[in-house]
Amino acid sequence: MSIKVMTMVWDSPAFSGNTKLIMLCLADYANDEGLCWPSIDSVARKCSLSRSTVKAQLKKLGEQGVLSAQRRKKTTEEGTKTNDTNLYQIHISVLKNTLEEGGEFNPRSKSDLGQNSAGGRSKSDPKPSLDPSDIKDPPKAPLSENSESNSEPTAEGKKRKRSAVSLPDDFTVTDAMQQWYAEQGFTLNVQAATQQWRDAMLARGQKYSDWIAAWRNGMRNANKWASERGGSQQQSMFSRMGRSDGNYGPPEGYR
């Protein structure tokens, strides 16, 4: 085992994955001059890799110039010649160059994107992350004319999300809300529908951060049910409002 060679392999950024694993294995067999002669089977067993993977990586290292292999023959007791283990030479000078250059053997593109300078810092900005959670200032969707902000300004001018609260005791249908109701072409009486909706909300202890939006969605549902079941069964529809399965209320995002 050569601690000297192994340390250089550990510190070199030119190797990764199976390539680094095999280089560490060879360094474990090598002397300080980088000479070793383990069999393919020994390297494969020690690295928990297949023979084909080891052979492919050794060929790659040879093409990169960091390793050279000398085929050897041996004579058996019967006098016949057979293959012996290869003699591998880890080229220490090339290995040192990878430490100084801080790069890989493979040709790199002319772009500086993602490459490191000699000091270890990137020469250019990193590639943008595809993870939305990594974006410092994610784009915000513009509010539509009918959408309502779910936040309120703070003393510093920033906005904070409003917390969900129970239905206010003084909740009333304003002129603007009645105008919106009339524009929808609804058939139910706005006051009657609102009273039934209010009872349903209080009975379930529902909480929302935007009760006007909750009311609008409740009115849509109430009129939809009335239209589906017919005007003569409006009272049955109002009973249904009181025993909603939980889907009654504003769209997702207002909860």
C-alpha cells in the first residue's frame, strides 16, 4: 500500500465514482513509485464491481494517460505459457498534474460555466437550479382583476399572509357584493342564500382568511345545486348546505 499515491488519488478532482474507486484500489496495491500487479478479479472483488466495469475503467485510465499496463506471461510447471496478471504503472507525474490543474482529463468546452479556477472558485455563475425552493426571488403570478390579495401590508411595507379566522359576527353582504351577485345571473335570493350559508359555516366552525371569497364560492355552489335540482327544491338545497361534506367553501388557496 502506498499512502502517498492513495492521498493524491483522494485529493484529485479528476476522478469520481467507479474511476476513483478503482484508482484507490490500485493505490492500495501499489508502491510509492505507483507500480502494482493485481488481477482483474482481485480489483473487481475488492471494489464490488463486475469484471467488465473494471476493464472498461482501466482502459479509460490508460487513454487518459494516468495509467499504463504491461501484459505478462508466465510458464506453468508443465512448461506451457499462460497469461499472468498485468503490470500496472500509475504515472505519478500525471497524477500530480491533476492536483495542480484541478480539472478532469477529458476535453472541456470553451465555456467557463461551472469550471473552477486555480484558487478553487468558479469562473462564472453556477447554472440556475431547477428546484423552485432554491430560487431566491421566484416569479410571482400577477393578480387578475377579480382576484383578491390574501395578504396585508406591515409597518415596513412588506406583505404578510393573513391567518384564518372564524366568521365575523358583523359579516354583512355589502353593496359591492350584491352587485357581484346580480352580475352572475343567480336565481336564489341573495339574503336567503347568505343566511343558510352563514348557518352552515358557523355549524362547522369553519375558518378562512378571506371570508368574502368564501362567500362568493358558497353562493356559486348554492346556485349550482339549485339549478341542478330545480327551483322547486330550493329548500332541500339549503338543507344540503348545512350538512356539507367539507367541500363547501372557497377554492383552494383561501383556506
